[in-house]
Amino acid sequence: MAVEVDLVRTMEVPTRLVHGPGAVGSLSQALQDFGVSRPLVVTDSGIVAAGLLDRLLEHVGEHFVFDEVRPNPDIALVDRGVGVFRDSGCDGLVALGGGSSIDTAKSIGVVAEHGGSILDYEYGRTPLARRIPPLAAVPTTAGTGSEVTLWAVITDHDRGVKFNVGGTPLIGPHVALIDPELMLGLPPAVTAATGMDALSHAIECYTCDYHQPFTDAVALYAMELVGRWLRRAVEDGSNLEARTHMAHAATFGGMAYGTESAGAAHAMSQSAGGVHDCPHGALTARVLGPVCEYNAPADPERYARIARALGADDGRDTLELALAGVEEVYRLTEDVGIPTMEALGFSEDEIPPLAKIAYEDPQTIGNPREVSQADYEEIYRNAFSRGRT
């Protein structure tokens, strides 16, 4: 499915970016700039135990803390956070953590501003009418890019799915403080999963039907950074240079999303993540290679460009180079130790229902090659088999 060259597109980045070692020190001024005097700090217990919350609170005055975030945040979690926000008389938000904390904070902001339940604002239902209260996003992982994305992803346990909220600058953080010092010492498994998540954003947004020149630019650079620095960040968690480049890769990957969706890999990981509670980045990484292998023949020129970004040897025809890029994705997935599908909690018996919910996920529409439910089953089988080699 080719995009018409005369199609009018929109690119909007509503978030101020403050980046570099020590960027968290700008938080007090950022809150002042946005008129926030009593923020709700949204984070998780692991961040608290690691001492990162204390480091952040050095730059915050009066505040309240909501530290109940867990991976794959759900509707009930958002409801509790909204209650704390309202009961405490908060006028802004600070999200400290990975994508789960930032998505939770965005969702709290949506409901605090519009009322009701976050489920009301599932994409395609009630559109957002006003911007969320001022939000400062402080990522502690380099992966989701949620500090700049125009989306939040929330789990609905009743349906066994994750759903999207946003697709508009009204949900974007007001400021992102991207401080790689907060990422030093992140465990290798988390570094690997989040780093591969950044790569998946870049690859899928570069190849999906919604791509455009402005998002292409940041997506390609994100791929180059991941290809060069992720292995180093996994091998040595104290490498500040690697952490800095991976932090940039994550942000660029998030910016590549624009207001649109991604493709089949995210359709698979997002829907399957509602079935089993597993790390989103690791699951996306495990299906990324098989999706690339399926898609490459449909757009070999773009996949050849991906191959070059990941360091594949050139000097071959376009399709051969494109497939070499797919092998680079597989190689990186194994080199950084992404768990197998089985280790993530899935079994091959689940392939038919997993394929069905992936096919029904809205991100299927943007995939560069038409994909049926049967195609998803084949991609899943590939994901299981490649993880064993």
C-alpha cells in the first residue's frame, strides 16, 4: 500500500526537550515556567527503591507522590491516580520512570481534564478536547519514547487487550527532561528490551504507510544510534556515552510516531501484551525480526536503507541488502539476550487467538504489506522458531 506523493501530512512536536547529563536539575524551572505549584509525581516502587525519586524531589517543592505504577498500566491504576490528583489539589504532573509511568501520567491528565474513565478516551471513542494539565516527563529508560509520543497505552483486563489513547498533541508532555545519568546501572535485560523497543519504533514508523520526510529523518538516526550503541549499553551499564546515545535514540524513535500508528510488530506486541503480562519491549523485539522478514519484499528500498543504518555491508542488489538488514535485526535481538516467546510466557498453542487479536489491532492498517490473520499466524510461528536457533 503506497502513500500518494501529494497527500497532505502533519507533523507536530508539542514537547520542549531538555537533554543531557544533569537535565533533571531543570525540573524546578520547568514547573515554574508552566505555572505548576503542586505536582503529582507519578512513578513506581522500583524507582523509589533505586533512590531516583529522592534525586528528582531535590528539584521539586510542594508535591504528592503516586508510586503505584506497574508494567502495562491498567484502567484501575489510572482511576486511583486520578483520585489522588484530585484529592490532593494538584495542578500538574511529573512522570518519573519508563513508558508505564509516563503513560499513566498522561492518562491521569486526560481524565483529570475531561472527566469520566480513561476507557472513554480509547482512540476512536471520545476525542480529546483540551490539553492535559502541565506534564514534565523524566524517562529513566531508553526505549518507549513516551516522553515525546502523542499516545498512551492502557490495559483493559476485561477484554484482554491494550488500547491507545491520544493521537493528538493534546496528550503530549509539556516538557521532557532526558537525563542519561538517571539510566546508569539499568539492568542489562531492561536496557536490551527498551533499546529494542526504540529500534522497533524507528523501523516500523519508517516503513509504515504513514511515513513522511520529517519522521523518516529521526527514525533513520534512531536506527543508527541503536545499531551502534545498544550492545555497549547492555554490556556496560555505567557507560554514560552509550546511555546518552540510547536516550537520544529512544526520543527520536518516539518522535517518529507523529500522530499515526506503527505496523504489524506493534499490532502483535500490543495485543498480545494484554494476554500475558510481559515486558512490552522484549515482546516487540521478539516479533520485530519476523515482521521485517515478512515486510521487506514489499518495500525493499526502505529495508535496504534500514540495513545501511544498522551497519550491513553494502554492494549487493536492493532486495539482498534489505534481507541482510533483516538478519541484522535478528542478530541484534540475540546479541542483547532478548527472551524467547516461551520465556515471555507464550505457547505455540496460542498462535491462532494471538493472530486474531493482532489482525484486529488498528496498527495492522499501517503495515507496509497487507497482512491477513493467516499471515499473522505464520509470522508468529517464525517468532517462536527463530528464538530457538
